Amino acid sequence: MTAKQALELAKKNNVEIVDLRFTDWPGTWQHCSFPISEIDESVFEDGLGFDGSSIRGWQAIHESDMLMVPDPDSAFIDPFFQHQTLVMVCDIVDPITKERYSRDPRWIATKAENHLRQTGIGDTAYFGPEAEFFILGSARFGTSANRGFYEIDSVEGIWNSDRDEPGGNLANKPRHKEGYFPVPPMDSLQDLRSEMVLQMQKLGIAIEAHHHEVGTAGQAEIDMRFTTLVQMADQLLLYKYVVKNVAKQAGMTATFMPKPLFDDNGSGMHIHQSIWKDGKPLFAGDGYGGFSPLGLHYTGGILKHSRALAAFSNPTTNSYKRLVPGFEAPTTLAISTRNRSASCRIPMYSASPKAKRIEVRYPDPACNPYLTFAAMLMAGLDGIENKIDPGEPLDKDIYSLSAEELSDVAQMPHSLEESLDELEADHDFLLTGGVFTEDAISTWIEYKRENEVDPVRIRPHPHEFELYYDV
């Protein structure tokens, strides 16, 4: 869509407000709205100003002026506002140099796509994330000097099986780890997920399926059809936006927090990915799992750099409450076909060459998709260019292996702090082609340490009182 076509779309739909959005450093949509009278074709070239110092992880106060330049191809009519509103995703530009901002996550993702083409290896990188989430009835939390608590609840929560509920307790609550695929009345959220799907389809997102996930308390998954890297990152933020707003309209709340619930599955985001060239898939071959040498080398790059990639793909302290052995989140860095406890899996649902892709299973939906997809592509390309071997497949039940059997198999980091240390030590592959910069990487590490690692590290945990109050 061109700028002219975006404005015609606004006119056709009697738009009154134009809402411009961009993604902050951690990966959350920000927005500013303008009367339609303020928007003409010049805005698509010149942009509109905002205060970059008020955005997390971005500019200092003395260099705060920045421009947001709308991408007309991202235009859609927002289904949740009272007044007709046209939304467009923006790129961020320095008002003095007129260059793209180095910490704009969308620019980093764009550079990754450009770098793929420049290598000559391929021309298209496809990504297909499976973002899980919880739909809850309520969420309360708070911390201060003398207290710290959280409480989430859901009508589906198995802990409510004995609760006195209005109209009587009708049970039908999934047990821990038994929420996968039950029909109603056990699955009480079918209609709500369907509403989310229908809204997404109206907004141009191709949806393949939706279902209840493993966890009790309304865990869910909606699967998008794969598309190109930047477009999928755009879609994932729109996906989250729809999920949260449809839930709110129903008097509920949705969270993509990786581990909101103790002793049950957390929410992951398996990321399917492949490289194509001239309309042909490059991962299909006659090697292990029907993979080509190129596909196996791509996987080798992912496995080699996974401990550093975790700083982007599992970017919260809460992420590592999910990445523990014994649950569905894989912590063992190995390749497999049907073994879902391996971190990299080659799905075997179809023999079609077009279906050949690698599924990286450790990421979670708290990540910034632009940075995560870009970093994974760069790791895979490093694997291809250096012919990195992914190692022997691990087709056994990983959780039943002895410590001796696992001693030679690398594991994911155990904490955000550890993953940041790994990124600090291993990031040269991200700098290739200028995709990431030293400034972007050091800023990410510094931001995470100062704003997340340290604040969590220095606070008492409620469970510590159970363990230590009487010492």
C-alpha cells in the first residue's frame, strides 16, 4: 500500500483519527494519535516528532527529539476504538541526520532481512511463532518496602474446584498439565478465542488454528501462518493487541508472561523458521529429518549461539522460571525430529519440501520479536557460512537421561543474568553486515541488568518467608 492508498483507505472508512505506533526497546507497542486533518502525504516522508527520552532504553534527555515515519503498507482500521481510527506502524528516524535510528527494533529486523539478501544465500526468511498466553479472570500484584504479593485467578483454575460460586460450582476445570485439547465444557474459552481469531483475520492475519493449551487457568494458543521476518514481527504485536483487547471486552485479562503460574506449564513461543531463494525452500534435502546441509548448518548456528540468543528470546527474569527441566520448555541444546524436549526440532507433519523448517522451542512470548527473529536469522546465517555441525540428534527422552549422558550436551542458561553474560561474550555474529551495533547490544545488556535483574535480585521473595522466617 502506498501513502496515497493509505489515505484513500482512511477516506473510504470515514476515519477521524490516525494512530501511529512503534515498538519500544523491550518490545511493547507505543502510540500517539492525530486528527485526520493533520495527516497528508508529506507525513510519510517527513514524519512526526516525539520525545525519544521518554521511551524505555532509548534517547537521553539532551537528544530526545525523534521522528516517527508511518509505513503505509501496515495500515489497518482499529476494531476497538469508539471513533474510526486508522493505525500505521512507524519507523524511527533521527531528525538531524535523517537516518534510521540504530535502536529501533524494526530497523534492526529490516537490516537482518537485507543482510540475508546481500549474502546471496537466500532472499526470504520465513518465521512462524506459536505464542501462548493465559486468559485470566483477575490479576493483582504489588511490591513495596514491607510487602510483595501477586494473585491471579481464573474460573478454570483447578484450585477453584471447591469454591462456592454463584449458581453453584459446575466443576469442569482442567487439572494441572491436562488442559491440552479438551472440548467444552472443560474448555470454557472456545468462543472467546474464536472472537480473537475472527478479529485477527479481519485485520489481515492468516490464522491456521486455535486451541486450549496444557496449563489450567485458561492457557491458550492461536497459530498464525508463517510470513516474512519484519511482517511477522509486526503481526505478532498486532496479535498481542487483539488478544488483550478482546479479553478486556469480555471482562477478562490476558498475559503473555512466560511463567505466571507455579507448578504448571508456562507460556512459550516456539519459532518455526526457514530460508527460501527464488521461490524455492532451501532447508529440504536428504539428510537427517529430510534436511539439506544448508538447513542443518543453519540449525548448527542456532544451537551454537543459543545461550547468547536467550538474552533476546527469553528476556525476562520470569523467563527462567519456565526454562526448567521436567516441564515442556526444552533446556537441552540438541536437534531432534519428533522429540519435543529438544530445543531444536524438525517437524515431521508433512513430507513436502515447502514444509521443511526448524522449530526453535525455547523462546517465550515476552520477547521483542524484531530483535529475536533478527538475532536467530543472524545465528543461522553464521552457521551456514561457517558450516557449523548441529551435532548428533538426540531422539531419546531427554528427561530420562542420566547426568553422565547429558554431561556433553549444552544447556540453556539458568537465569537472565547468565544469558546477558553469554550475549556479552558471544555477539560478533550479530554485528555482521551492521545488523546489530555494539551500542544496541550494550544498551540491551545494560537496560536489562539495571531495570530487571538487579531490582528482582535485591527484593525478598514471598517464598523466602516460608523458608527462612523462623531461622
